[in-house]
Amino acid sequence: MYIESVNLSKKYGDFYALRNLNLKIEGSKCVGYLGPNGAGKTTTLKLFTNLLRPTTGEAIINGYSVKKEIKKALKHVGTLIESPEFYPYLTPMELLSMACDIRGISKKDIKNALKKVRLYEWREKKVGKFSKGMKQRLALATALAVNPEILILDEPTTGMDPQGMMEIREIIRDLKKEGILIFMSSHLLPEVTYVCDEVAMINRGKLILYDSIENVSRKFSTHAVVVEFLSPVEKVEEIEEIKGVRAVNLISPYKLRLSFSGGAEIQYHILKELLEKGYRVVSYQSESLALEKAYIKLIGGDNLG
Amino acid sequence: MDDKSSVAQMFTIAKYQFLNYIRSKRIFILLAITVAISVTYFIVMWKYVNPEYLTSNDYISRWVSFLSFLIVLAALFFGGDAIASEYGKKTGYFLFPNPIKRWSILWGKFLASYLASLIMILLYWGVAIGDTYMAKKEISVEVFYSMGLSLLYLMGVLALTYLFSSFFKNSAISITITAIIYFFVFNIVDSIAMLTGVEPWFSITYAGGVIENVLKNPYPSHIQTIGGGGIKITMFNVPLEMGIEIMVGYFIISAVIATLLITYREMK
């Protein structure tokens, strides 16, 4: 299973919403699709789901062109694009049945899908009464009920409360274990870091990065941690002498920033030394997400949002 | 897993569209309107029309004179926003990214609209035929021709309504403009035709005249001119063949354009 864009472009007048996107995503994994507002994320996903027609190039799913062979291309694909609305007089059970009936597939996964997104209790209620967050959950249930091999999700946690966001992220992480390929746009970097295996970054309609989260973390790691203590730090020099520490910046008497050379091993060694020296550490974390660093470096002030 | 055929998918769409009509009570509202109109007509016919001096066809033609309005109303009710709402109300984000061709969606919805409208039209015909039979104890074969023509007219009107619905994004605008076109524009065109003497062969409401004309014996002459006081008015009675051709033409042309529109229209 794979999705692929070949020289995929979408142009409105003189404006390129997407320009010559070449990207192939294959296998069971979750790929985060990042970019500022207006970068072309939703345009890409709409091209993969037949909501838009490419100006040039092809959106291909499992070897089939979405434009030319829509039924074959989208056969095993579940989608959540923007914040869909539903026929207000139908119930979640009926809507999910409709999605299954259109494909001619069994409806056996409908109840499970509704349970997963915590809408089972609402299964016989008319959708017109649902909140935005509930509709977003229903949209995800619709994508899941069709037993997809590939999921295309456009900012799936939009409109949800923090608990709902967390639940959706857990669902997506679980889906990876079921061998599904997930292509998910988001503008929430911690979400992508938490959920995805790979990341593709886009800006002004052009792909600027596609790599694993691990590689991005390695490349853009800051080699700095922020440490918080229970009591004020009195001997900064003692900390500076710990092997691997390059510099110590006092943020407050209780909090300091440690720059170090080396990788995760050194980071662990420093924490161990601090504890052995009797420092009461209450927090020890990387200064910022590597993904965030990458995003700022590659897109930075170019953010259209 | 075998691919579900596009025709089977069309019936699936029709099924859920019809369910939507039931759940939204749209079908019951038009049913109530149809019943109210039928009861009103029934009372008026029995109280003010003396069937003694009328033939069976003349009697039922009083019923039929209102049928065109009901057909347009049904088309607006069931087809006015059928496609436009998918774009305007964003339900297309749920429906379109499925492995289904757009024409299956359009024609599935059309089928449901036609069926829902058919129920209303046949109910009205049922009351009209029942009343005529009670009054005149006979129903001529022309009544069934008229009924067939009314169903053909419904096809043409509904196809045109779907064309407008495929064109507009906003449901309210789609319904309003379509209503204006049916209730005002076509009527104005027909009136202008009377004054200018140019036959409105391009007007579907003109073609709809066959539904009533077919009940008349003899069939009214194609062109009648009335003059006086410096004004000449030309009355056009659409011939049967021409009426059928216009209705079929409207159906085919509207259907083709609506199918092309929905196929190539994007959800931006």
C-alpha cells in the first residue's frame, strides 16, 4: 500500500497552491504533513481524495490515479478532510452504514468504530444535535468503519477539547499497530512528534523536507536541557564540571539551561551525576522539540498564517 | 472484495437520500400540502362546478390545471438543494471522498427526488381521478395520456432543477433562483411570446401545456390570433409531439450538463 504524488500541482489563476509535489509514502506508518496555513497541506489531501482536480501531475493510491480511476484508488482509503458536516437528520449508525453500503462492504466494524471515538452512546441520535468536536469524532469513525488500509486525515484533532485530542492521538497510534498507512496533516508539532514516524514539510506549495522523526530529531537537536530543582542552585561551577556539560545558563535560582556535547547517553549521564551529587531534580527536559527547531529553521518567518 | 457497481452505488445514494427526505419531514410537508390542495379542490369542485354540463375530460382538466404548479413545487422541494447543499453545507466532505463516481451521486439523488415527487403527483392524480369518476362515472384513456405526460414533465423540470442545484453552491440561492425562473421567468417568456408572436419552443412551461391540452377534444389548434384595439395577441398551444420533444430535450440537455458540472466541480 502506498500513496504517491508525481509532479502534482494545483494552480488557481497565477497562484500555485501546490507546485510539483513528488512524494511517495509506503508501508505501515504514520506520516505527519506539516506546514503553515496556506502552505498547500489541505490542497494535497483534497487532491488525493478527489475533492480537487490537479492542474498537472497525478495523485496515485496503490497504483491507481485518483483522477482517472477513483473507485479503485479510494477503495481502501478512509478520509477525514477539513471539518465535514453530515446530513443532520441521519444518525451515526445510518451515516456509517451509508459509507459501508457505498463501498459494498460489511458493516461489522461500525459499532467498534463508534466505540473507539466514544460516540457509541450517541449512535441513534440525529447528528444535527452534535457539537463540532462530536462531528469530528464521527468523521474519524466514518474513516475507520470502512476498514481502511490507508487513512488520509486533515488536522484530525481540530475543534476538539484537550482530552478529545489526546484520545484521537491514541487512536491513531493504535491504528499504526494494525498495519495502516496514515497520512495526516497537522500544524501541531508536538502532535506530529507524538503520533508520527515520519514527517513531510511543505511551504508555499513546495515540499521542503521528508524524513523520519528520528532523523529530524538527530539533525535538528539542540543539545540542551532545561533542569528545574526543588531548592536554589548554589554551586553552578560544580555542575559545569560534569562530564559533557559545555555551558550552564542560570534562568532562575531554581532553573537552569545546560548545553552539552554528545547524544542521549551524555544527556542521561548528566542527569545521573546531578542526582548523585544530591541535587533534587524535579524536571529535566529537552529545551524544545527538534521538530520545532526544524520547522522554524526551514519555514521560520515565512509562516503565512 | 469486488467493486460495487456504479449503478448499485446509485441506488444506495437514492436509498439514503429518500431516508433523508423522510427524516427531515420534507416528504410529509409536501404530502400535507398536496392533501390540503386536493381537499380544497375537492370542495371547490363539488360546490362550484356543475359536472352535468362538462365532459369527463373537461371536469378532470380543472384538476389538471393545478398540476404543473405541484410538479414545480415537488421539484423545488426535493431537488432544489440536493447537490448545492453538498458544497454549501460541506456534507460533500463526507460523501465525495468515497470510491464513487460523481454521476452515481447525482443520479442516485435524482432517483430519490423523482420517486418522492412521484408519490405526490400520483396521490394528486388519484384524488382527481376518484373525484372525476364519482362525478362522471367514466375515465377516458386521455386521462392516462395526461398522467404519463405529467410524469415526463416532472422529469424535465426535475432535471432542470438539478442543473441549477449543480451550478450553485448555496442551497437557499439555488432554491430561490430556480423558483424565480419557474414562477416568473418562464411565465414572462410565455407572455412575451403572446405579444410578439414568437413561439416559446424553448420554454418548458410552454411544453407543460400538453398535460392539459391532451384532455381537450379536439386538440386545440397550434396558433390562435386574437386582435382588437390595436393589439394582436397570439395564443400558442403546444402540439403534442413538440411538447414531448421539448420536455425530453430539457431532460437530456439538463441531465448532461448537470452530470458534467458535478463531475468536474471541485470542493475548494
